[in-house]
Amino acid sequence: QTYLSANTTIQADALQTGNGGKVVVWADDTTFFAGNISARGGAISGQGGLVEASGAKTLQFLGTVDLRAAQGSLGTLLLDPTNITIVGGLTAPDDPQITDGQILSTDGGAATFTISEASLEALLGNTNVVLQATDNITIAPLSDTNLSFAAGIGTITFVADADNNGVGTFAMQSATDTIRTNGRALNISGADLNLSNLDTSGLNVGGNITLTAQNAITITGAVNASATGLAAPTGGAVT
């Protein structure tokens, strides 16, 4: 069990020059992270670092991550459990496990990371976000019908079937829901993809959309990678 409370801070920042460091928060069973991690590139030169949060059975991610680089490329946030379910609202169903301020060996937990829509929407727009699951990634029906990421230049990547054994589906359960990136690139892969609406449209630049599956890609909604703006807007590529 790995537990990082809300008043925990981990810094792996470069100072003037150099790349941000690598921070891995990992457990064989349950990882709970509600603190703050930064792995920033140097002020003069350097790239953003890497933060990985992984729980073999359960991962609860409620904290903040800063992977900016003033003069270089942004870092990457990797969330890596067996299954991921994204639910609407400000909290997730697994939250009661940690209301007592601790995670014990008797708490157990299913092999699914349940994350609230609000947690993803609160991430900085310039962070590369990777949600990777050995098996399935599921977006449950959202009350506001939108999973809307903050605008920025960081890519958003969903990887189901990360072990490439042919078992693992990325699925949006509501036909009216939309993944909205506000101009950021969107990559989705898995053994099968069951998609509703994808929208990477943005001001001046539309984000690229890349969909990859071993088997079938099913899209029941609309795909929008357009751009608007006064000066030569550029739409995104859909692959």
C-alpha cells in the first residue's frame, strides 16, 4: 500500500539548467495520491520530467502534478492501473476508502481505478496526459455530457490493452458524451474502440486525432478537429 496525503509535496525539479526528474508512486495493491508532485525543467534550459502513478489493484489520483518547462518540452503524467473508469462529478466512488486518512492492507480494492471527471479537467493544459490500462478504459455516462480538458499544448493519450494481449476496450458508454480537448491532440488505442463524440477543435489550431485498434473502431457520434480564428486557422488531421 502506498499513501501520499494532501499535505505531501515531492519535488524533482531542475533549477537553472537540466531536465525535470522522474517520480514513480507505485504499489502492489493500492496507491492513493492526494499531494503535489513537481518535476519541472530548468529555468534556462531543460525538459519537463515524468510522473507515474500506478496501483496493481486500485489507484486513486486526487493530487496535482506540475511538469512545465520554461524553455523546453512539457513533461508527462502517466496513470497506469489494470482498468480505468472515468465518472462524472467532483468525486469518485472509491473515495470513501480514504475518508479515514489511511489505506490499510484490509481495505482491499478491485482492479479498477475510478477517477472523477473533475480530476482530469483540473490538470494543467500544457501537461502531456497518458491514461494507460492493462485491460479496459471506460467513460461512464457524464451528467454534463462533456469530458473537457483544459486548453494547452499537451497531448492526451488513452491506452487500453496496454499489454497487447488482445483484451482491452476503450468505451464511451453514452452516445451523447463528448471528449473535448480544446485544440490539444488526442490519441486513443485499444483492442477495440467504442466511441461517441470526439472534439479537438480549437482557436487557430485543431488538435490531431489518432485512433488505433487491433480489431474494430466504432464511432456513433461526430468527429470534429476544426479550427476557428482570424488568421489562417489550421484544422487537425484525423487518422
